Amino acid sequence: MALTLPKMALMNAAGVLDETPIHLGLLMDSHSDSVVIKSATILPRYGNEEPRLRVYYSDGSLTSLNSMGLPNLGYENYVGMISEMRSYNPKKHITASISTAPDPCKNSCENPEKHSAVGQYSTLFDAFQETDVDMIQINLSCPNIKGKPPVGNSPETVEEVLSKLNYKKPWSVKVAPYNTDQDMFKEVVDIVLKYKPNAVVTINSVPLCMDVNVATRRKTIRPNDGYGGLGGAPVLNVALGEVNRWYKEVKKRKLDTEIVGCGGITGAESALKHIMAGASHLEIGTWLLAEGPQVFAQLKRDLFSWRNDSGVEDWDAIIGIVERNPEVAEMIKAYETPKKS
Ligand code: RRO
């Protein structure tokens, strides 16, 4: 099924302001084009111990560090909210997000099969497919489950999961940055794109990052020995590399899969970098956390005024333009290379 999203749709990054009905209501009222619901698991979860989230300026750059640990109300609660969200604003595109968790049955399982990664994703995917959501995002990249690497770090599990789902609605995958493991990137790209998702969302937060509070001389978050997922301005260039690499893989295979750029968008300039690298939709995380849902109206206004001023008639003309402009890239390189006098 085709995506029903207009080009250059703006939405919250999964996990930001999307866990409770009050938060979802604020997003429904915002100028976002889609509302993404917090990644849902089989059972409700409190998540990791606090403090588990920091949003701060690091030498002037808006940054976030989180080890939330998948706090969510459990899929049955979100399934129950969707018809109300739909009737509140019938035009808003709604995306459900799903994730596995360890011990979904709290060790009292009579049917362990059902609680394997495949079993969990299938249950969640089927449940949201029965609702009125427009898209289902399969989160393969939660970095913050103690002792459990993200599912997307195991190409075999990704294959097993994607091969078993019964696709009826538009769907996407949310992936981790693979910039430090080229072999894994190649394997995961081949598997994911074989199943022709409607969209690939890249990147999730950058795992195993840490911050230090200089005043207290301590790590700033508690779970996982202080390590968590980094977001905000410092991850922009990692995200641009990943958006561009996925974009090229999609084009190579002549697929319709769209790239949703996520990571380091804190204004129109970083958003335009994502678009020119290959993103046709954008997810906002840290900036939304810091400044609230008005960021969607601000970004939309600034992007459209840039497009007007630049005489760009439609977004397609500019999405992935860096790939069609190699000679310009060369020109810029020559211009920027410092010359010895
Ligand atoms: O809840 C989290 O700790 C979390 C998730 Br599920 C995710 O996908 N990405 C992230 O940075 N945090």
C-alpha cells in the first residue's frame, strides 16, 4: 500500500512527547503532518531508573542524552486510543511504532514462542494493522535495553522478523546509525530493502554516549552505567551520512522507499541538509523536546519561505540533489581546500 503522506511531512521522532494521551493531544494540535506514537511493547513499561533524560546546550549545541528504557503504556492502550485520535482530527496522519522488550511475560510464560522477537513484533504489527493508523514503524534500534543490543544489530533476526510479518498497511523501519560497521550496514540494507518498506527512518539516537556534569563530577544519567543515546546537533553529520547512504541504496534498486531523515534537525538549515542528502520526510526529536510542538509551524514556515526564495518548484527537485550535483561538490571542494601560500 502506498504512503498517504504529503512530501516533506514533518513529524515527531518516536519517543518524543508521545507517550501519554496529553502529549499525543499536543501533537495532534500541532502543525506536524504525522503524529508518531511512542514505541509500544506487549506489556506497559515504566522504563529505566531516573535521571534518564538530559536536554542541554553543550558549548552552544542543542544536545540530548537519553536512556529511557522504552517507557510506554503497552500496545493495548495505544490501540484503544487511535479511534479517539482519529475522530479528534480525521485528517492527521498517525504512525504507530512497535518494539520488542525483554521478558514481555515477566517470566511466567506458557508460550515462549509468542515472546520471541518475531512473536512480539507479529503480535504488535497485527494489532495495529487492525486499527485506523496510517503507518506502522518497526523500531529495530532501541539502544537502551540493559544487556540487550538493538534487534537491528543482528541481521539474522531482522530477516526473521521482516519475513514473518503480514504487510497490509504502509510500514517503515527505524534503524540505528551503521556508520561504524560497513559490513553490517550492507547486510541490513540488503535484508530491509528486499521487503520494500514504504519508508526507512534514519537515524535512531547514537548509542553508548555519555555526558559529565563538571560541577558535580558525575555522569549525568543513571541507567546503563551512564551510557545512553545521543541526539541533537552533535549527531547531524552522522545522520546526513546515513540518510545519504540509504538514499543511494534505494535509488540503486529503483525502489519507491522514502527516507525519513532524523537526527540533528534544529532549524531550516539542518533540515535542508537532510533533504539535499536524500530525505523526503523529517522527524524532529531533541529540538521538539527543547522547544515544544511550535517547532513544526516554525520549520514549515522557514522551509517554504526558503523554497519560495530559491525558486524551487517542488520538493522532488531538491531531495537528494547532492547526488545529481557531483560537479558542484567538486567545485565546492576546490573552493574550500585551504591553499598553502
Ligand atoms: O525508550 C528509549 O530508551 C529509546 C528508544 Br525505544 C529509542 O528507540 N531510541 C531512544 O533513543 N530511546
